[in-house]
Amino acid sequence: MKSKGEVVLAGATVAVSNTRSDSRRAYYFIIKHPECGTREFSAKSKTRRKQWVDKINYVINNLSQV
């Protein structure tokens, strides 16, 4: 597998996105960074999206304490 890029989490915020209505991929979330811009991701289910958002928030909070 090849890397498609990276997402900077230090200084970022993550939130559920309701802007897309694609029925095949309805569980979007976004990561916003003031310098790196906004990235949009999708999960396979509402539960998986919540797990991703919770874990990313956990990492962001830990990075802000360092």
C-alpha cells in the first residue's frame, strides 16, 4: 500500500459533516487545520464515524498537552 498523504492533527479540529448526501457514503467527518486546510473523510457506519471522531479528538487533546 502507498501512503496518500498525511493529516496534521496538532492544532486541528474534527467534526461530523452533514454537507454530503451521497447515499453510499453518508457518514462523513472533517478535520480542519488553520494552516493545512480541511480534509473530508467517510466511515462505513455511524458507529465507526463516532469511533474515528472520538479517537482523533483524543489524539488532538493529547497533542495540545505536549
